[in-house]
Amino acid sequence: MVHPLIEYFRCPEHLAVLGTAEGLSDQPGYFRFGDALGYARHVGGPSEIGRGPANARSAVSLAPDSVTLPFDLAEAVGNLRCERYPEAQRAVAQVSAPSLTRAAYYGLRPLMPVGVRKHLQRLHWKGWEQIPFPRWPVDVSVELLMRGSAGVALRRAGIRQLPFIWFWPDGAPGCVMMTHDVEGASGARHCNVLMDLDDRFGIPSAFQVVPDAPWASHGLTRELVGGLRRRGFEVNVHDLSHDGRLFRQRGRFLRHAAVINARGREFGSRGFRSGAMYRRQEWLGALDISYDMSVPNVAHLEPQRGGCCTVLPYFNRHVLELPLTTAQDYTVFHVLGRYSTDLWRDQIERILEQNGLVSFIAHPDYLIAPRALAVYTELLELLGTLRVDRGVWVAPPAEIDRWWRARREMTLVADGASWRVKGPGSERARVAWARLEDDGVVYEVEPSRRAA
């Protein structure tokens, strides 16, 4: 098993040596590690989220020949990314249980005006502001855990900086990914408008199409996919029929997964997103996909709550997860009632502070009204500014997937007193440094390429 520091940073193995203390609790619980919140077995025993989890940093053991963390880092990171903490697991149980209300909602959903859906959803999400974890509007618990652990590794080695392979190509400080989920006949008709806008601002994007949509014939769906591809846009599979039941039962999911895989081959797609962001991450291995986009960073305002608590892509077995890290357009406009880019701007800054992936879902269905389309246009202008003024990488999902897979295979090798990146694709890679500064860790990217 690859050490989580090596998996995350792609740093030299001999510098990523952290052990796990003995005497961990039998059951997992919440703990703090500096500013990070984790969930795993740890020294001190399990604790609830609302009872002020103890800070585990004081229990780090710094011996001359070894350093041990008071928790298992791989377990803590995995529990967050894969939503194996109580709030997320309760949400999985709720959406997996048979529900006449949910069945009726999805049966009538195509006929419901947005105003009716908005009212029902606000009732469902009542009290979301009081949910303590994950943290709204962006949760970076995984990033904080990894920074804190890197700091421990540096102190253990008696050095001030840790070399690693930077997260993004060409030293970009972060990445933007725009996606469009087509969820109805009106949205399908509006795709050309969004393609024109995205092209106008030079923002590459991906469209997710429901393959067996009840609102479109097989021929119309294939015509839509062909039109998107002819314009040069990426197309991915969006659920199967978008009925809210894909992850209800394992056997049913496997039967539908076979159909989804066939539809993906028809579409020429390597990516997937589930309907309404329903998910069971441990089942995604049955899909013949390269990347998934079904996991929110924080899901307070999604039908299934939880969240992966990270703003960077991560591997779930063979599947690369590209998490949704910003609020959906429907949420901003119809649930929160905000026709502005203010929330997105706040989320963008929080994500880029951690050099993360700023990912969006903008539905053609909800951008038809001039008021909504004007806000989306303002967002595209902002993303263009991020690319030009701050060097943020703007890329579609498939390109991000290719980069992240290439980075996973790269290695850092010593080059005299410095380091260079070795491996296919390394011409775009940069050496970076995690440096101790005051009581924390900061990142610095080398200005020149060090590749081979």
C-alpha cells in the first residue's frame, strides 16, 4: 500500500516516513489535528462531532529514530474521501431505503414546475445551516490533514522543506472544470446557447447526457451526443434514466451498470456522473469508466448529504474522482435565491487557497431565463480572468483525468543538489516544495521546469 503522503504529494519515499501509534481506539471517532477535522481510530477513544473532539497534534510522538501519529493517516483520509463517517453513512442508508415519497417525486419531477420543486426541496433541506460537518461552503479537511502530516514528516527528518511533484501542469496554482448536466428536453434544446457562450470565452466544458432519458427517444439522444461532439465538446454518461434509484439496491445497480457501460461505449465516453449526485462510492468499480464526477465536496444542499472533504482529485480503485467543489447553479438560483456570482467567488478563493480543483455544474435547463444566463456569463468572464491573470488551468474532465494519471506514475529523482521529475508527461510537471513556515506548511513551485 502506498503511503498517503507519497500518494498525495508524489514525494521521495525516504522522506515520507510516519508511523501510527499503538493503542488506537477500537472504534473510529472524530479528532482534530490542528485546524483539520478527521474521523478514524485514534489515541484517546472515539468522540462525537458535537462534543469538541480533542486535538491530536499534542499526541504526536517525535522520537530520535521514529515519528508516530496518534491516528492512522490512510484510514483518516480514506474515511473522509470515501464518506465513511457517520453523517454520510446515515445519508447512504436513507437514500438506499425504499421510499414512496421519493418514488412519487421522481415520477412527477418531469411535470413539476421549478417553483414547486424549489418549495419541496427547501422543506427537505430545512436546517442545513446548522450542520457542523463537513464545513460549508468548502471543506478542506483532507488538505489540512496532509499539510499537517507533511509538517510532522519535515520535523522528523530535521529539514525545512519537502520536494514533491506539483498538483497541476506547468505550475498552475489550481484548476477550473466546467460541466453541464442535461436533464430535460428544454435543456437539450438550449445546449447550443451554452456551447456558443463557452466558446466565446474559451472555456472548454463537458456535457453529461442521460442515455435512457424518459424525455427523449433513443434517436434524439444520439443526435444530441453527435451534435455536441461535432462542436468539439466532451460528452459523458449522466446516470441511466435519472430516476433517483440507481444506487438503491446492489443487484439492480449491477444490472444497470452493464447498460451504462454499453451506453458509454456508444457515446465514446470515459466519464460518468450520477443523477442528483446520488452515490455509493464503493460500487463505482463496476462501471467501465476512467473518471467519476458524482461526489460533492460538501453536500448540505444535495439530496444525499455527506461530502468527500477534499478539493483535489483522488483515486477510488481504478476510478479517478473529480469532486464537485462548488454549489450547483440550481442551488444558487432556486434554493438560496441568489442571482449573483458572490457565493462562487467565495468558494473559488477558498479552493484556490488549497491549490484545488474548482469544478462547476451549470445545467442548460436552468440557464434559459435571461437573468440566470447573465449570471452564468459573468461567471465565464471571471473564469477567463483567473486563467489570464492568475495562471489557473482551465480544462475539461478528460484532460484532467489524463494529467492526474500521468502524475501518479511520475517520480522525483535526485539531480545533484536539486530534484527533477521523471516519467511520461513530465515535460509539463514542476518540482514544488512544502516548506515549514511558522507553525504551518506552505507550498512553493519552482519557476523553471525540472523534467526528464
